[in-house]
Amino acid sequence: MKKLKPVPLMKHVLSVVVLGSCIFIVYKIQMFLHGVPLTQNKPPSVYGISLVIFALYVTEMTKLPFFIVNFLGVVFLNNFEKRPKLRHSLLECPFLCFRVVTRGLYPDLVQKNVQLNLQTCQKFGLKNFVIQVVSDNAINLSANQQCSELIVPVRYTTKHGSLFKARALQYALEPENDILKPGDWIVHLDEETLLTEDSLIGIINFAVVKTHSFGQGVIKYNSGEIVNWITTLADSVRVGTDYGYIRFCLRVLHRPLFFLKGSFIVADAEAEKKISFDHGPDASITEDSFFASLARSQGFSFGFVEGTMLEQSTYTIHDFAKQKRRWMHGVFLTAVSNKIPVRYKLGPILLTLSRCFVPFNTLLIILMHVMVEPIPYHLIASSSFTYGTHVFLAIFGTFKTFEAHKHGSRKSIFLILASVLCCFLTIVIEHWNSVVVFWQPRISMNRFHFYIVKK
């Protein structure tokens, strides 16, 4: 019998080739426009204004660590593995609480998705679980043994004054509201998150083994009807970083170096209670990233959860920009918090510095185009690595989201090309958000403002 070709391995090798090609193409373009011949060994100091360029390149290098981690995840981990298989009996599965936190502004959406997730769990054969909605406003959910609703009172305040989603998450952990016992697990979902069979398999495998206290998996942004193709394709970079950064950090290093997403978090209930979400207003803008850094400082380990969940991107570019601005602001507050030792928040610090220096990147591009002197090749190489990897993550995220065997080759290729253009939208928005968050005399957003996108 003729042996089958190792298709996943071939796809992995091809993805690495595409990654290398993206970096090489960006490098060659920059060398053609601004480079100095490799045989020219003049130091940057002889160029005069090139000293400014050199300083600006140093600020841009703060981006390198994040993209190096993504590079390692793409190169050394096969992102084309077969669908996860259930390695344990459903009878071994501990009690799972799928916790959805919401303001309750879109009750119809929440009710619809709760029913879809309930159907997914029941169809899979899961018995030992509950879907719990924690809301500031009543959803009027049909309560039964596998669905429950917890309303956060208006007057409720935490001991340290946590706000927004962190406040609601902490309310669910209060002894009088807590429905979980040792050995139970929490799966955190956003109100638009949809479970899949693959994600249930990954969650069960992760929870039964109990090797790590916390885990996270991949989220794709193609749930239901695509409302805005521009924001959906722009979010393909996030899918790419799930396969690069998230997989490498959680599967190899077992720690989230830079951040953790707020959805598709699988948490040991006892571990979550020990850390809690009550760490004050500064920890409430991106409570997920703050929680992750604090958990690391307390010695908890993280793992990667197999499978994917589904969500939708924001409906408008305005919401897309506001959402990214909140994340930028929240990571900054995590980086400057005195509640986390410095060595456990080096990632957020580097991420904050790279975002703070974004306007200097624009100045660098302008100077490179008006300068007469060439730019040293080793400085261009670092920039090419960053932008080439960024472009690849957009391509790869789109490829994984809109797979050819489901959407057709022509459509997939068109969307991949379009995603390259859309990833530049994220760069433009990042520039604007950087100015608003770090460089305006008065930040236009309230220090403790949690922007909610329209759905």
C-alpha cells in the first residue's frame, strides 16, 4: 500500500517558507530604497543625520521581542496538526462552568448565543456543566439546571474598588454567589463567543490532566454573517498571533509573556479564587492581562488549549479603533502597576514602550524618504523582520480563518491579499491610538473608561 504524504508537515514547511519570504521581500525593498552596500563599513556616526535615524531605529527595536516570539511559534510548532481527539471519557470530565460576563445591553444576542452554546454542549454529550451569565442588567434567561443568570447589584463594590468586567467577575467569586467547589473549572467567554466541538475536546483534555492552572486557545473571527469585512480581515493578525505568540508561550514556556485574551480562558476555579479579580481600578481596563501577570508572579503555570472558538469582529472601524485603544491603555496600566514585580511584567513594559514609540516610527519613515545618505543594512534588517512578520501573521490568520476547502481557493486567495492591505489599517490605528494614549497633553479617554463596542 502506498504511504500517505505527511500533509500537515508539508503545510508547516510551506508556512515557514512564506514567513521567510515576507521578511526577505520587505528587506529587499528597504535595502533598495534606503540601504548601504554591505561592503561599506562606515559607522553610523559619519552620517550626521543618520545618528537620528539610528536612535529612531533603537526605539523601533522595542517591537522585536514580541515578533520574535511569534516567529518562534510559527517556525518551531506545527500549526497544521490534525483535529484534537478526546483522550478521556466524558465521565472523567470535571464540572465546567462556562461563564459569560456582560453589561446586558444586548440581551437578544446573549440569549441566542447561550442557546447555541447549550446545543453544542448537549450535542457533544457533555453532562456535567452549567452556562452562567453574569450581567449588570437582567437578560431574562430561561433558567434550568444547565443555564443560570447572576445579576450584579448596582450598589455592589469590591474591597479594592474594581470596575467593569473585573467587578462582575469578582462578584461571581464572592462566597455567597460562588457555585463552584475544588476541582471545578471555569471557561471564560465573551457574550459573542461560540463554542465548537473541537474547543470542547481541548477543554476536557486540559481540565482532566490538571497539569496547568490556566489555559487558552485560538479564537477565529468568522462567526455567523460577516458584518464588516475590513475589521474582520484586520483582526486576522490576532488569529495569526494566536498561532504564533499564544501557542509558543503557553505550549512551550507555559507563561503568557505579554498579555492574555479575555475570552477562551480555561481556569481552575480554586486558582482563580486565590488570585481574584479585585485589584483596583488600574487592573480593570484589561483585567485579563493584569490577572495573567499577577498569576505568573504567584507561581501558577499556563498551558495551551487545543481547538478553536468563534467570535465576530467589531462592526465599525470606529469601534475597532476604540477597542484597540482600550487594550493599549490597559496594558500600560499593567506595566506601571506597583502590585506586580517588575520581572513578571517585562512583556507588558516592552509592549507599552513599543506602542509609546509608534509616532517615532512614522518620523523614521519620513526621514528615510527625505535623507540623502543610505541607512546601515543591519538597522534595516531588524525593521524588515518586524514588518515582514506582521504581514505574515495577517496572511496566516486569514488563511486559517477562511480555509480554502471551506470557502474555495479563489475566495481564500482574494481575502489573503486583502488582509495584507487591511493589516496596514491596524498600523495606522495604532499610530493614532498611541498619540491619544501617550502623547496628548490631556488624554481624551477617561483614565478609567471601558469602551463597549456596538453589537
